[in-house]
Amino acid sequence: MYDLIIVGSGPAGLSAAVYGSRAGLNLLVLEEKPMSGGQVLNTCEVDNYLGMPGINGFDMGMKFREHVDRMGVVCKTAAVTAVTDRGQSKVVETADGAVYEARTLILATGAEHAMLNIPGEEEYRGKGVSYCATCDGAFFKGRDVAGVGGGDVAVEDAVYLARICRKVYLVHRRESLRAARSLQNKLADCDNVEILWNRTLSAVSGAELVEKITLRQVKDGAEEELPVDGVFIAVGMRPNTKAFLDSVPCDEKGYVLAGEDCVTKVPGIFAAGDLRTKQVRQIITAVADGACAVVSAERYLNGN
């Protein structure tokens, strides 16, 4: 019987591990992937985390994990498939058949890239369709690619790709970008980036690899084909809460309902990071959530 089980090892989960260890809790971290860090591992450069300007995302993830390791926290690689609330205890089941039990539970599984669900997207995934420019951009050095989206990630991807690709098209369904002004300014300085306004991506096609994409005009529905070697999709995120949907109340998009104290509607279960309902989803807010969730868990344990 653990005092606390943390599901997930991104910034929120690792922060919770540090705070939980310092609080003297007997805890366990369950991480689906063998490498901690979450989405930050796929970020080329992080320039807005206090005290770490310009740090590589992978290096940041490793620093987070090193801190947890120094605390002596036990981390196990296991994909959680179900969570059951038994009142004074919470039961966690994993894909390998293991069962763990704890008095409190912090859900910190984050979110993942949303898909467009268009023809060719799944077929060419890994064959020209990517959701991580920093992961796969190097494969397209000197070639023509397209990015899809208008938020921070899409613009950041376009700026990154502009450094290594011959031509970058940024496909956006609106007439203005939603990205931060600082990122838009960087984009404006890229001579090889062309923004295709009022268009959506409707199909991806090719032979063995991506050769072209089909774009649809938002206003009149007219379609056009654009030859590219790769397409990088950045149209938002979806929470990794499938295993918890029957255990904790979520909103219509699947995000766990929890406030700034990370308290869910199930006593003893807390939600931290990108999987919970919140206004800002950034590394620094995920780290803050990890701390808040542990404080709330401590209060729950002290009261029970």
C-alpha cells in the first residue's frame, strides 16, 4: 500500500514526485514510456522557463528526471489501463497485468497531438506525415514541406523547419494566426515561409512516401494540390485520459475536471498538468500543478 501513486512522468508527474518525496510519502511513479519528460522531449528550444533560457527540450526533460532520481523515487515503466476508487484506497491496473494500490492518486498523463482524420493521414504517418518537427524535421533537409495550424506549436514548427528546409508552407484555416506575437515576428523573418490563408488540409497522397497534399478553400470549397515531401500537423492536443474516463468526471473534450488545487470530484484522486481543465498549458504550469497536487494529497491524507 503506497501513500501516493503518480501516473505519468512529464513535468507535472516529476514535479509531484519531487514534492511527494520531500513530504516523506511512500510513493511510486508509473510511466508509460521508458523515457521521462513527456511532450518537452520533442521541443527544440524552451525559452520561457524561468532560469533556463534557451534550453533544449530533451535536456530539460533529462534534468527533471535526474532531480527525481536523486530523491530516490521509484519509477516503473507500465501503461495504466484502469483506475478504481475503493474509498480509502485506489487501485491501478497496468497492461502487463500488475495491480498497485495507494491511498492517493495523482493523474499526470498529459496530452497528445490531435489528428485531422483525413484520407492518407494515418497511411503516411511516419512516411512524410509527422506531428513533431523537431523529431523529424532533419529528414527533410533542403526539401519542400507544409505545416498545418496557427497556434504556438505550428508557428514554432514552421520557424524551425525554415532553418533546414528549402520551402515551408504554413496552412491555416483562418485569416490570422493565434500564436504569440513574439513567434509571429520570428516567422515574419523567415524568407522561405509562405502562409496559405483560409485553407484546410483535406488529404495526403503519394506512392510509398508523401508526394503531395490536397488543400480546400474555406470560403468556396475549391480544392488545389500542392507538391510537398512532408507535412507537419499541429492542430491542438487531446488529453490522455482514456483509462480514467470511467473513474473521474471529465469535460466534453475528455479533460479531467479539477481546479487550481488539482482536486477532482473523487476524494483522494488528483489531476495535474495538461490533462486537467485549465486555461494555460505550459511546462511551468504543469510543474506548478505537480506541487499543488501533492499539497492537496497531503491534506487529504492528514484528514483521513
